[in-house]
Amino acid sequence: MEIKKLLYVTDDNSPSFQDFDQLMVLRKLGLEEVIFLDAIGAVDWKEGFSEYGLKSRSLAGEGPILSRILDAVHQTEPSVIAASLNRRSGKVLKGSLVKKLLRSSPVPVILLNQETHPSGPLEKGLFHHVIYATDWSAVSEGVMEYLLGFRGIIEMLEIVNVIHKKLSVRELRSLKQRIAETRKIFLDEGIDAEAHIYAGKPYEEILLAAREYDATSIVMGTSRKSSLQGIFSASCSYRVAEEAEIPVLFIGQQKKME
């Protein structure tokens, strides 16, 4: 697993370099370059990135922000997008920008929260203590493979499955065995992991788990098919994106860039 380039998008007129610090852990995965899209004042960060041994450059464009993001992705071919979005103002979520970004992005997307500043566990890095939401769908298998590449930066992983329908005794027994097997996969790869089963609305339980375990980020899949049920339904992903107080990494069934 290598993350060579990161495309950073923000709607903040005065972004703080301190807010970006939590992403620096990605250097351990090979991060070499940060590309800024419409980040006013980012030019002032050049010296800071040089100290980290990173290259940086800025892009500007015209038109709707989603189009500019997707154009930048095709132009620069980043490994991941990091979007620092102002949720309080309502500017970002208005017009379903987040929904469209998650649905359209050909690469994983990290949604940052401008209202959350690195402190406590977050000072140790974005992926210090991770909530991994799984339902063992095809999307979830891809998320697990992606996360296994983070073994050098994850200190603790909480595997969370949410029961959102009534299960028989046999189904519950099978579920417990499945989540134990998933935990073993991570343990065998050197990632300290625990497994948990929650019950209720998936997005509410994922957010609850993040609070209960003082997580530094949530990692989950997202589907472009809103008809799917469960953790990886589009509606669940969007609710987590809107309400999470910590960064969320969304990984979908990535499309090839043309």
C-alpha cells in the first residue's frame, strides 16, 4: 500500500497548517506530494511541507467545485482526496456536494472536520485508533484489503458490525464467528484489533462506537447504489459524513480513471 499523492480540497479562506498535521502520518505510506485545489493561503505552507520532505503545488480552476475536483483528480491522479469542509456554515453540504463527491470519486476520500482540531489521540495521527465498519459485502472486502496496507500507522482497530434486522440463533452464531475471523486476519498482519457487534441504525451505531472508543477516525465503504441496505448503503455513508465529529475515510468500488 502506497499513497504517493494527496489532493487537498478546502472551502476555508484561511486554512490552518495545524489542521493539516493529522494527515502527515501518511508519509509512512509513501506520501511525496500534496496538491492543493483552491486553497487560498496554501502557498504560505510551502516551507512547512519542505520541512516534512514533501513537494507541494496549487491548482486553480473555474466552474462548479465538484467539476474542479474531478478535473484535478484526472489531471494529477492522486492516491486519495482529503476534503476539509466547513459543515457549520452549510455551504458544503448544500447542493449535496458530499454525496456527489462520494458517488463520483474514482479514489478514496477522507472527509476532515474543520471544527475538530488535533488534540489528545488525534495528535498521534489520523489513523492512530480506527473504527472499521464492516458488513462483509464486496465493498467491505475491498476496505479490509485497503486497511491491511495501513499496518504501519494503525495502533488500534475496532471492528464494528451493526445488526439492523432480527437474527436467528444460527445467524447470530455465524456472525460472531465471521467477525472473529476478520479480527484474526488483522491480528495476523500485526494490527491490534478488537471486534464488536452493535444493533440499531447503522449510522447511529457507527458514530456511537467512535465516541465510545475515543477513535481518531472512521473507515468504511460507500456504495453508489442507494438501494443497498446495511452499513454500506449510500444513505448510511452520507449520514456518517454529515454527523461524524472525527475524520472519515470512505472507500468505494473505485472506478478506473480514463
